[in-house]
Amino acid sequence: MSKALIDLIKKNFASAVLETHALYGDETAVVEASAWKEVARFLRDNATASMDMLTDLTVVDFPEREPRFEIVAHFHSLTKGHRLRVKTRTGDSEGDDAEVDSLTDLWASANWLEREAFDMFGVVFRGHPDLRRILMYPEFEGHPLRKDYPADKIQPLIAYRDVPNIEKVAPFSVDEGMSFGRQTHSRSRHDTDDSQVN
Amino acid sequence: MEPLDQELDEAELEMPTEPMLLNVGPAHPAMHGTVRCVMELSGEIIEHVDVQVGYLHRGFEKMCERGTWSQVFPYVDRCNYVSPMLNNVGFALACEKMLGVTVPERCQWYRMILGELARMSDHLTCDGAMAMELGAFTPFLWMIKAREMIWDLMEEETGARLTHSFGRVGGMASPPTEHLKENARAVVKHILSVIDECEKLLLGNRIFLDRLEGVGVISQADAISLGWTGPCLRATGIPYDVRKSSPYLKYGEVDFDVPVGSASDCFDRFMVRLAEMRQSARIVEQCCERMADSGPVNVSDPRIILPPKEEVYSTIEGTIQHFKIVMEGLKLPAGEVYSYSEGGNGELGFYLVSDGSGTPYRVRIRPPCFLITAGLERVITGAMMADVVPSFGSLNMIGGECDR
Amino acid sequence: MGELKQSSTQIIEPGGSGGAQFATTRLEAVLAWAQKYSLFMYPFVTACCGMEFMAVSSPRYDFSRFGSEAPRFSPRQSDLLWVVGTITQRQAPILKRIYEQMAEPKWVLAFGTCASCGGFYDNYACVAGVDKVIPCDVYVPGCPPRPEAVLDGLMLLQDKIQSGNRTPSIVKPRQDPAVEQNLGLVQLRKSRTSVA
């Protein structure tokens, strides 16, 4: 990651750059959401930057901040060898109005990466040719990676079997199991003889 | 049925011309893992395909936010489950980048040996499965036999055959066994002989070559734009390998080549993986020569490494250190980092966001084969139905990594 | 083969309720014997356990020794459904459909912890065990299970088929008999890998 890139962006988009840092050696620039696509296009087309690969595009959710979502893109230049992280912020505290321009016509990798960001966080990418869920099924409601989505809230697609004791169907007791073989766990818990253990 | 001797104008005939919709569903023998391709076929030619992934989305990134940093290791293991050591090492490197620690030399060589063996296991599985799907069952069985030898060694070293969770932030879970070097050398030697035999079987076979050459072609520009990395990108002619361009561990000090293809078809992807196994063998040999036989494997940093048990039970510092690491989790400083390494399929990146507590705030795994699968559409559109099998096999989509 | 001859001579006896019952039981036993040693499996492979499945099917741990040689990639032609790997909520309807497409008699073997009980994926995306959507006969725990455990599971299933028992049961861990008898197999394995 080279500092020259940060200077280049600052020079060309002075009003749009909100902050920059180089934590742990990764050059990062935060830009305004309205300038997102121009900055990206500049990074791709400029001869010094020539970022020909959009390595990753993801979102981080900061629910106590406003704007709530931070969209993070990592760029990489195969020819020059340098990398850059560019971030932008969007979305209100409820998670609505999270919109930013799509980078699909600049890099083809943005297609699926943005679909995943939309699926997981609900960030809408304007101009995306096919913005639908990719990892979750279409009937799923909500956006799972948001901090306010509980991790164990399931939305089953088909009804579970109507069997008594479905939460604990399989037999777990000592005498249920194989009819052959020495059962190493067949002893009771209070048996202190641990010669079975290898 | 119209009589055959009538002179009928084509325009007069009413023929149904809509393309056929074929669902190559999530449960399909030729699909590695679960991917659904909804294809519009016109005869045998695929006009349009909609690749649907996500059938193995297990919510890794959400689960990582519920534990500690070292509890992430089992999750990343199950990402690219054919080469789990590479994922472990990649994540450990990301955490160490954030902490600013470098593991001791011996650990770096050890990580490289296990990592390259995992890479060989990945390529053996991919190439073997590709051959099997084209009808060549024997090379698959030979390669699986060779893979068993790697897994035996992994079992000796880590305790598990497949999902070891052996990496730790600041080192490894336990030091190398005393027979590591002789075992590694024997395993590598055997694998090279297996690869030779498989090459003899496959590369002279007309059917095999015809089914792979010229099939599944993608242009270099498309591959770069799609974000492809790893063997698939190298098959298009671009010599990008993270181990060479930004060396980590001791990759800068060992001697190996990066095989590059030219035609960017399935055959090139197959051969690139085969050649990479040979290069991995070279790396393992050199690491075995240069790794010290004794010395520390874990960095001696009390913030991140558990102390030895004797100290925990005899000194108060050891007890406190153990308590803090186990109960609170190791604490990475607040901030964000992106660290990348060469996984089995390409650039495996980890974007970590930490808030300074022991719980990860965001763990983003940049999966190489997610973007490669995104390119599947481009690769098989316009090809015939039967070409989907080798094309998809050569892309090596691992469901665990693609969907996480 | 001897068994078969015996039963055929029994069936010829006409009338006699006792004789007919004895013949039916022998017939069921013969059918069960035939079924258990010729299981056609449908490998519903999703995740990491698929790698161990490949290992179990490869020559070292070969499960075709037990008769379950042929993977049939159509549920209509198979009688044993191997659910290998994690079942996500998205995949559950497909699993159910595959199960319903199989003809009776059919059995289900849950390979791995994720298929048995969901594993450590206690989240929005995964089904906590395949028995939530389809009935299951044998559970093989492990993440991934050792091939020997899978073979135990297969033998357990064969026992259940023979006895006609449909209660689900789990494979319990046990010591490798060869190690117990100290045949030195572990040593053998070591020397094989370290010989040049």
C-alpha cells in the first residue's frame, strides 16, 4: 500500500475525502457516499493508480453511529502491485436509506460482492443489474449480519417434523447404540476407572 | 405429423422455439458441493445460466462475532475444507499483523510445511475429482490414496485428519513431532510418484485431452475484472501469486516457480494445479532442510499465548495470564486490518475489525472461490451441457469457502 | 447361499399356520440379509464431511466391502440416503424432496455432527440436525467422523436392517480392536511412511 495513492486521491477529490489513515500499513481513505463511484472510476482509469482488480467489497455495521453502515472496498493493482482500501458511510440508525452507487460496470467482481452486501446488510446499490439475495433464500426476511439481527433466529423454509421430543430425538442414553464392539462410554459418569481412555 | 414430402415453408411450420429450462439442482453428482445452475438450453448449447450459491451458507461471519478471536479458528478451518491449514495460517497471520508480532522462525517453517501439504491435498482432490467426473476413476483413487498419506501426517501432527484448528495467534497449538521431517519427506516423495503415474494415465488419453482443451475458456481481461486469483488466474497467463508478490512467512527465502498457463481453458487449470503440487513438494523439501530441530514455536507474549501448565499451577503470573486469555479472550487492539495469503484457490483475505475487546467486531473472509464461481456464468455460457462438468470441476468451487 | 436353500424348501410346505409363519419369518430374514448387503446409496454431500466420504469410499477404508458399492445418483434407484455435511435452511426442502422421492424400504444415515444435530452452527442459517426434516436411522457423530466410525455406522445400520429395528441410534466411539490387541498397526503405519 503506498502513500502516493492517498495523496493522489486527496489531490483529485479534496472535497470528498473525509479522513485517511494507514493503520497497520494499510492505506485507507474514507470518502463521501456521493463521490463513491467517481473515486472508484478514477482509481481504475488513472495510470498511476491503475487498480485493475476490486478484491473485496463488504460492509461493517456500526449501529450506534450515524451513518450506520461503512462500505469497505479493497482495490489491488496487478500491474503496479499496490493496494488501497476505500470506505464510505451510508444509512440511518434504522438501517434504511442505505444507498450507494454500484460499481458493476467498472469491475465484474462487484456484481456478486454487492449482492452479498445487500443480502447480509440491506445496503442498496443503485444501478446494479440484478440486486437480489445470494446467500440466503428469497423468502428470508431481514438482513442477518446486522448487529440487531439475533444470530439464532431461524426462519425455516419447511415445517419441522411433527414428532414428539423433536428437540432431542436421537437416543443419547447408555444402552442405546451399537450391538457390537466394546463401548468405551458405556460406563456411568461416576466410575473413576479411566483405564479405557487411551 | 406433417407428411415428409410436402414442400413446406419454414415460416408456415409452427415450432416451439422457447429454450428449455434445465435445473441442475443443488443435489447433483457433478456439482462439487451444492450449487444450483438454472440453465436455458437451446439443444445442447447453454444460452443463459443463473448460478445460485448459498446452499451451504452457515453464517460463519455472524458466529465469529459471538466468541473470542481464537474461537474463530474452527470456523475458518471449515471454509476451504480441503486445505484447512492454509486458512488457519491465513487467519493467524491476520491477527498477528494486527498485534504486530512475528512468530519465531521455527514456527514459520512449520506453518509452511503444513500449509504446502494442505495445498497439495487441495490440488489432489480437485484434479482427482475432475478426472473422475470425466470417467477416469483410477487416477481419482490414486490421488485419494496419496491424500490419505498427507492426512496421516496431519493426524500425527495435529490430531485430526481434516479440520485440525491447529493454528493459534502467535504460533501453533503444539510443537512439531520428532518424526515430522522424515514423514514429510516420505509423503512428498510418494505424492510425486503418484502424480507421475496419473500423468502417464491421463495426458496421453485422447478423450481426456479433447474434453479439456479449448473448453471453459475465459479471457484474461474478464478474469481480472472478475477478481479471479490463484490457479484459475494463473491459467490465463498472469503470474500473480501472493507468495511471490508479497511474501509472508519464509516464502521469500525458498526457491520455487509459479506455473502459468496460456490457453486459459480447463486443461491449463488442471495442469497448473498439477505443476503447483510439484512446486509445493520443492518448498516442503527446502523447509525440512532449513527448519531447526529445536526451539520455540510460539511467540513468548503473555497477552496472547497460554503459559505452560507447570507455570499455571505454580506461579501467580501464570495463573493470571491463563485466566485472562481463557476467560476474556485474547485482545486485539482496536482498528481494522486486511491480511492476505495464498489459499488453495487464490488470495484468501481476512478483513478484521476489532473494537479492542476480546470479541471480534467483524470478521470478513474474502473467499477466492466466491468470485471464481461468479465467473462460472461467463465460462459456460455458449458452451455445451457436457462441458459444464469439466469447467465447473476445474474452477474448484469449495462450498464452504464460497458460501461461508 | 445355504440360508436361501433352507428357506426355499420351507416355503414349499402348504397350509399349516405354523409352517407358513415360520416361512414368512425366514423370508423376511432372507430379504433383510439381501437388503443389508446390497445397499444402494444416495450420497447427499454438502460440506466438509464430503471429504471424509471420499476417503471412506477410497480403497483404504472401502465401504464397498460391506456391499454398499454403488452410489446411485438418482433417489429413485437408491435405498440408503447418506446425508453428508451441514444442511442449511435453504437446503432442507431439497433434502425432504429427495427423501420423498425414494421408494420404500429406505434408510437414512446422518454422516457427521452437522447432519446429526447441527454441530456448532447454532444460527439462523442451519437446520439443527437432519431429523428435524426427515426421519433418521443411524447417526455418525464426528467433525468429520473418522472413516472407521462411518464403517461402524454402516455395520450398525446393517444390524438394524437385519433385525427390522427402526429406532434411531448413534455410533458410539470405541477403541480400534487392532490397537487393543497390539497388532502394532500404528507402528506399521509409521514405518511405512518413513521408509524411503
